[in-house]
Amino acid sequence: MHNSEFKAQIQEVLKNLISETWEMNLSTTDPAIKRLSSNEYDTIRVNRKEKDKLIAEVLKPIQQCIIRDYGEHTASFMLSNRIMQQIAFQGLSELPKYRQTMLRQYADELKIVSPLGA
């Protein structure tokens, strides 16, 4: 920062960014991320509850079956917490077919009627 050449580079970048903000009509006073309305917040909260319920009532029992049959290491590979979150938000369609088949078989075994896209 004490180098005048570096200082000039920073000032040029800053000047370009400021001109871009004017071209894009961005506010200098409004926050970049708007606060959610209470309806938007309620919708997000309800969706989150549904996802958590799916994980607790469907995916966790299936994970326990995988642990029972194949062990904890396989369960953490086949149905980790991250994968459960992915399933809760995106469904099974993004998973490989063998995982989809296995999850549906365990859901049938547990007599779980689930929104897994059977």
C-alpha cells in the first residue's frame, strides 16, 4: 500500500467499480441484501420444517438400516448428512440409480410412505 504504483492500481480498480455501480443504478444507501418480508420468512421456515421432518422420519431410519446391514462407514458414504440434505431439497433424481434403488428398497422394508419419488 505504500508503493505508489500499487496505490494507483487500487485507485483505478475502485474508480471502475464506482462507475459500474452508477451504470447498474445500484443504491449507495440501500443494503445489498434486502430483508425478507414476514411472508417470505414464514414460507422458508415452513419449507425448512418439512425438509427436517423428511430427514428425521424417512432418511434417518433408512440410514440406520444401512448401518445395520453394511456398517457405519458404508452408511456415511451412501447416506451422509450432506446427501440427506441434498435429497430433502432436490429429491432423488440427482442420485445415482443404485442409491435410488437402495433407498426405495429400505423405504419399502420400513413401510415408509415417503415423497422420495417412488
